[in-house]
Amino acid sequence: MAWIAPVLGFIPLHVPWILGIPLFANPDPFREWYHGRGPGVGDHPVDGFLGLPAGAFYLGLLCVLAGLGGVLALGLIKDWGVVFPRWVPWLRGRRVPRWLPLTPTVLGSALMIGYSATLPWQFAADLGESSADDIFTPTGVLIGLPLLLAWAVALPLTGWSYYRRTRLP
């Protein structure tokens, strides 16, 4: 589950948004946000980065991080997370130091748990006070936030499992 939530849940949900498609979003507020003109930018709208609209760049960066998190989580349950695979030059066949996958797992888990602690209130507010001025529709909230919550629970559990599996007897 720790690799499924980001790779098969988070990323596919965000790809239409990266492309500017307001799937599960209110079109007008989404377009403003996507082009760096939405809530929170004040008098300093963001024109974009590297030729991409601000929203596409931000969402693309999130998807890259989610993909890396998915690969990390998969490595925590596969053999190549314990012993470097043959395609890794100079390290093939050597034992992966425990700190290498556990450090980003602990840091990522802490960030996700910290953010997820706000989700019950955010979830209730987004559903209870939804309007056409919100970027995301209640359907988007009902799909997106539980995926994030599932990931925030699964990643530390997978890290704990890896820790126990790789500790010396």
C-alpha cells in the first residue's frame, strides 16, 4: 500500500491537473490557481517556472516526489532494498546500509503525518463549506485526501517493517 498510494493514486489524480484539465475541480478558480493567480499569491502572482504555468510546475514537482516516494516504499519491501541490484555499478551485491532507505522514510513519514494531522478538520471544512469559488470540488476532496491519509499511514508502517526485517540478530 505504501507504494500503491503515490504511484497508482496520487500521480494519476494529478496528471490531468498538470495538463490544465480541471478534473474534480471548479474550472475558473482552478485556472486562476494553475496560472499563479489564485488564493494566497496576493499582489505577486507567479508567472511560472521553466516555461510551465506555476500550477503545472508545482504539481509536476509533487508528482516527481510522489514517484520517488513510491520507489522508496517499493524498495522497503523488495530484495533490492536490502542488497544493491546488479545494475548498480560498484555497489552490486553489497548490503544496502539501513540508514539509506530509512532516513527519507522517517523524514517523509514525519512530514506526511504532520500534514495529515490537519486532515480531519480540513476534510470537514472542505465538505461542509464547499462553494464554486473553491479550487477543488467535494468529489476531489473525497478522493484526494483519503489517498494522502492512506499513504501517511502505510509509509511509516512499511518503514517499521523494513527496520525490523533488516536488523541484525
